[in-house]
Amino acid sequence: MPLIEARSLSKIYMLGKTEVHALNAVNLTVEKGEFMAIAGPSGSGKTTLLNILGCIEKPTEGSVLFDGKNVAQLSGNQLADFRLNHIGFIFQTFNLIPVLTAIENVEFPLLKMPLSKRERRTRAQEALESVGLGGLAHRKPDELSGGQRQRVAIARALVGRPNIVLADEPTANLDHATGLAVLELMSDLNSRLGTVFVFSTHDPKVMSMARRVISLVDGKIVEETTVP
Amino acid sequence: MTFWRFVPLAFRNIRRNRVRSSITLAAIAVGATALLLAGGFFQDTFLRMREGIIHSHLGHVQIFKKGYSQYGAAHPFDYLIQNPAALVSRIENLPNVELVTQRILFSALLSTGENTVAVTAQAIQPGREAQLTVIRNLRHADTGLAILHGENLSEESSFEILLGQGLARSIDAKVGDELVILTNTIGGSLNAFDVTVKGIFASPSKEFDDHGIRIPLETASKLLRTDAVQSLVVLLTETDLTETVRASIEQLASSENWEVEVLAWPELADFYNRVVALYQRQFAVLALIIALIVVLSIFNTMNMAISERTREIGTIMAIGYRRRDVLSIFLLEGLFLGLLGGLLGLVFGQGLGFVLSVSGIPMPPPPGGSVEWKAGIEITRQLLLQAFGMCVLASTLSSIYPAWRASRLVIADALRHT
């Protein structure tokens, strides 16, 4: 069974009085262990697709099956719990909480889990070490470089041991070399932990690191490439 | 419980925008301080007024012949306590009773030779009455009855009187003047004595000062031709024990079959009661205005914080926090602002209150009084609780709507927010 099976997803926004078709009958399957990119120009629907796969937005039409289970049936609270336990998020602008240190940011999702303080700290420290930032645990986000911040965000996404990490343009705010290093780290974690990574990008070099690339244009999948 | 795990985050978010948080905390602290100072000033006024009337006129408890409070005004000499000494010694043996003094209040004519006026004469036991007028443990006040000129009456005083300052002014009498006092004896015949003005007094009651004299009971007994008295005035060791001692006097009276009525000072202090009721209403309005200022200040701070942190709220919800958690985080921030601001206010308020109390606030004569006085700030434990409670409640309540708004944000929109 695939990890995610999205069936004919459509999303229509109202922009004033105009209907905007952000997604148009998208079918997508994400298998366990995948490292996959969603490519496409701005406004092609990448973020919307990731939001729907990540259960933070509902499709206007279509359904998402997660491990065979239709998430449309879940309530708001159940969806929150589902995201907490199964999905990790990485954002273009890192979105760390500025008042918390690196380790506290990583620990933040664990506050919602039934874990002791010691367990939370240990897991957060391990996650930070896995992204190579074990020594910067007590720095605040504004004391870290862009690449380091994104690594903290990756550690935060992974600390809850999710099945899948969704990353919306994770390298867009980083210089090219740092962006590639972040992607290499994600790829490495994917190989080591088996966590599925789905990330959006419009950078061809970043795309080339994915083992499967879905290309979106105007809310439709126009091409799918798999690296053997 | 997750709620308490947000405590450090809430604290750090308060520290995040230090200038804004400082201004908000200052607004809350100023609110609490204002409430403490205003409330403390009113409390001090009540306390001074209360002790003033107790130590000038009322004592803590008064004992009359049964029926006096209903019919005594029209027929005062029909309600006299015979053989008062027996009652006095029994009452003085009760715990917490400092002394009992005897009085008669009667109307008389007072003549300087040129002027004759009607006066209210208060026959007193000078030695005991002098003890009654002493106020202890009150800053800037030591007596309920100030002697402005001359001297107070003493045990040796006979055929000497004290004049209220308004009365002395109106008949142009001075210390040492010889006056004639004329009144009806209790049998109904006329009697008059020559008396000397020994001193001029000011009490908290302007009305009494304008028409009142004080005369030794011994002299008055001869003038009225009676050994009976009208009232026994009981002074206690502490005002707070009034009800307890009143109850024990009533118990004693009923076991001894004394035909008396026992009234405590609050029942006799109608003017005081009305002033307190009025001031308390004013204080409630003031508290409401202060609470409103605190509410608006926090409301503004929380709304700004939420606008600035929209994307952060979106992130928190995306990674699996429930809407209720977001609500909790912002409510906690409001609560802590209230707690911190309230604590600051209590410290400032008490400090400022202490300074003002020590220096004393010069005040004009109070309503119904004739003496200038110095007010202080009397901050009671209840007042501290009220001020602190107002801060915490106002700040938490004013955070509810902004926090609710934050918890209702659409995640995808909040994440897109720049």
C-alpha cells in the first residue's frame, strides 16, 4: 500500500470575485521511502499540493488516503494530532520560534506528546546531532546562519519520527551551496531513517537530487520523471 | 498537562518585545498603584473618621436605659440609669474593656451677660473622658478632641466648662471668662450656676463644636439635681472587638436583669455610615475606570502580538498543535502580564503609600468637621487582593478575544502571511 494516495485533487480559491484553480484533478501516489520533488514555476500549485498532502488544507474536490485512510473524515483536533504524529514540515522561511533556542525549537512538537522532560531533551538533542548541530543547541535562531536554521527546522520536522516530511521550497532562502548541502542532508536522512521526503522547488540542481520529480503547471501534473 | 508546558514560552514572548511589554506592564502597574492609593486614601479617611468619632463622642459601645433610643429624644430625663457605679464596675471587669465613663446630655442656656444662647451640654467625667479621647496607633492623629485654647477639664474641675470653637466664636467667649449656665432640673425647676471657661475644643463634628459645651458630671449633677446618668460610654482596647464586647455586655445585662439597651458605634454613627457608603460607590466607579484602561492596554498589546506572530501561529498549528493550545499560549501571556504588572503595582503602590503616609497629605476639614487634618494611605490586605485581582482578571479577560482570534486563524493563510 502506498503511503499517500491522492485522487483527483482540485482546489479552487476565490480571489475577490475570481475563481483561481490552484489544483486541477491531480492524481498522485507517494510510496514509502521515497525522496521526491514537486517542480514547477511560481503559482503552479506546489504549495497548495503540499498543504493538502500535509492535511493543513482541504481539497475542494478529491481525497487523500494516508496509509489507506481517508483524512477527510478527521476532525480539526484529530487532524492536528495526525500531523503531530505522522507529518513533519519544513518551510521556505524556516519558521523557527525566535524566542526559543535551537534545542527548544526542536523539542517544541514533543511538548504535545506524552514524554518526560528527559526523554524530550534526549530526543531533541539526538535530532540536532543528526543534522550536525549538536554543538549549537543553545543558540537562538537569530544567532544561526540561514543554513543552520534550516537544519534546525529539519531536526524539528524529524523529532516526532514522522512517516513523511513535507518541505516547501526548503532551499529558496539559502545560497546555492548551502541549499545543496541541506538537500544532501535530507537525502541522507531519507536513506538512513527511511522517512519519506517530498519537497517543492524550481531550482533544476535541487530537482536533480530527487529520485522522482513531478512537474506541475497551472495546477496540473504535466510530467513525471523517475531516476532509476 | 500541556498547558503548563507553555509557561516558559509565554514568559519569553513577554520578554520578546521589551519596550511594548514594559509599557503594558507599566500601564497595569500604574492601574494597580492608582487603585491602591485611592483605596488606601479612602480606607485611611474611614479609619480616621471612625476613630475620631469614637474617641470624641461615641466610644465603642453605649448603654442607655431601655427605650431611650426610641423615646429619649423627647423625654431625656425619663430614661436615666440609676446607680450607674454598680453597672460600671461590672462592665469594666469584662475582657477587652478599657474603661466605662458616664454622661448626661442636656439642653441649657449659656449667657455671657451680653449674649445668651441655647447650648447642648455634655456632662462628662473629665479624667476618664480624657483617656477616651486618646487615639493610639494612628499617624498624625493623637486625640479625638483637640483643645485649641486653655486646658482640658480635670478631675479637680468644678464649675468649669469647655466650649466648642464655633460656640466660643459666636458668643465671643475666651478662656477665663465667667459665664452663667441655666437649665431645668430633672424635677422641672430652674437652676443656674456661674461657670468659668477652662478651654476651647474642636471635635470631628462641626455641629457639636458650634453648639456644644462640656461640663464636669459632678457639676452637672448638682445643676440637674440627680445622681443618675443618661449613658455609659464604653471604650475598648480595639475597635475590631466592638461586636464581641457588645455581645458580652448584652449577656451580662440580661443575666443581671438590667433594663438597658446596648448600642455599638456603627449604629450611632449615621453620618459615618453614609460617608462610607458614598465613598465606596465612588471607589467602585474609579476601580471600573482603571480596570477599563488596563483592559484596553492589554487588548492592544495582544492584538499587536498576534498580528506580528501570525506566521508563527500558522507554523505551530501546522506541526500539530490544536487551536486550544494556541488559545492557551496567548491567554497565558495575558495572565502573566497581569500577574507581573499586578505585582509591580503592589510594590509601587505600597512604597508610595508608605511615603505619603509618613509625610501626611494636608486635608481641609472633612464634611461636618471643623479641623484640618493629615491623611495617610491605609492599604489593607483586602485592598491588596482587590488591586491584584483586578490586574489579573482584567488582563486575562482582555486576552480572551485576541487569543480566540489567533486560535481561529486558517493555517494555510497564516503560513502565507508576511
